[in-house]
Amino acid sequence: MIDTLSDWLGLAQGWLFETAIQPLVFQLGLGAYVEDAFEGTEWLLIGLLELVLLFLVLRPLEALIPAQRITDPQARWNDFIYTLLHRIGVFSVLIFFTLNPLLDSLAAALRFDGFHPFNLEALWPGISPLGAFFVYFVVLDFCDYWYHRASHHFNWWWGLHSLHHSQQNMNLWSDDRNHLLDDLLRDIYMGVIALGIGVEPAQYVLLVSVSRILQSLQHANVRLHFGWLGERLLVSPRYHRMHHAIGVGHEGRDGKLGGCNFAVLLPVWDMVFRTANFTPQFVATGIRDQLSGRDYGRGFWSQHWLGLKRMIEYARKEIV
């Protein structure tokens, strides 16, 4: 199945590149970057397919069974801008393919000295492509859990990540509402891990795409859960909404940084490390200090500027 999907995507990528991207690259006088443009075409194609899927499936669900009434349509449109930048942009691919030659050079140097790079698939000889995909999916999600939890632990980091939590009208586009610096840190972290355990570029594209689609579902404004068992197998909109709850999702009982439901895709990590909260409620989202007047910005640039200011402010408190 994985091979068939990759073949279809490869055909579509080739057609899109030859029809639109390659002529544009040469017209702009950027022929030296034609190979990079071909790699970026795959991410562009995946992003476009994701947007179509979100519009056809999640947007109607939000209208049919909303978890809350949208009181600020402008905030939702602003989140859509973030999604366009992430799904049609090449931010992740630039990180991944910049790291790839660097790590290849490192691996070559290690081989010269008698060391062999680690490959996770080598632990299971004969594992199928689907099996390898699932193994990488679980390992990367485990690492993502700890990245996410760390962003709620350190004050300076929370200064950036709090932009994501400041959406009081959470919706299907809110997954991508992140500070670009926070995204840069995460993409480097995940890219290094993926390359370090032997994930191939084609596998990485599919892993990222599946993760993004599931996270869009989690953030969707839908009154939806997966039942007692399903909630423990895959993060649902209700489960993740509790992570965005005011005074609960990002705070401990003492009011300090902490919270619950840090799992990105698999709730098992929250269960194992005792950060799960399965309270069956569709709670209000946002950050406590918004209620007392703290401004997190209305537009893209103001949100980023205020995020940097919070990072510096919270870092100073941490030092003191």
C-alpha cells in the first residue's frame, strides 16, 4: 500500500513539476536549483491534497457538529494564513534536505573511521514497508511528545508556544498557529531524529503528512470523541481540547507551567508518564491571562512580535 501510494504521488509530482514548476524555475533564472525545486514539488503537492481533504471533510463537520460557536471569524482566517504557509510552503523540506547532506557527510566520516550509522529497520530484518512506517510513526511520536512537553516546561519556550494556545476559537486551522521560531526548532529536532534513525525522504513526507492531517482533526471545532477505547489509542478532538483548556491544559494545580494531554498523536505516552486527562468535556480554550487583558496579537506579524517579547520577558523571570 505504501509503495502504491508513493508511486501515485511520484507520477503526480512529475507531472506538476514538468508542467508548472520547472518552467517557472527557468523563467526566474533559478536553473541551478532545479533539483531542489523537484523535491519541493512533492511537499507542495502533498500540501495541496491536504488542504482539499480538510475543506471536504473537516470544514463541513465543523459546521454540522461544532464544539463551540465561533465568536471571532477573523481569528479563524488568521489561522488559515498559518496553514497556507505550512502546507504550501517548503519550510519543513528546507530543513530536512539541508540536514540530509550534512548528516550524510557525518555518516561518511564515521564509516571512514569504522563506525556505521544506526538504522532502525535493521533491527527487524525483512520488515514490510507498512511495518517500517508504523515503527517510525511510533518512535517519532514519542520524541514529539517530549518536545511538546518541554515547550510547556521552560518559561522562555512557553513564551513562544503560548501563541498556539492563545486561540479562543480553536478550529481545524489552529494546528499550524505556531511561532515560526518554535516551528524552526521543532523541524530541526524532528529532522535530525528522522535522519538519525534511517527514515528515507519519501517515508518522511508521508509521515509528516499523516501527522499533520491527524493534528488538524484534533484541533477542529467539532463535538467528537472516539469512545473509551479509541480515546486511549488516538488523540481525539475532545482529548486535545482539554490540553488547550484555560487553567488546565498548560498549568498545574499550583498555577505554574505544566498541564496535561501533551501527546501529539498517541495518548499512550500521556498514560505512561501520567499526564493524561480523560475528563469527558468540551472545554473553553485559551490562556488564563487573556481573561485579565494580556494581548497575544490579532494579526500574523503582531502575534510573532509579541511572542518574541514574551520569550525575552519569561526568560528573564527564569534567570531571576
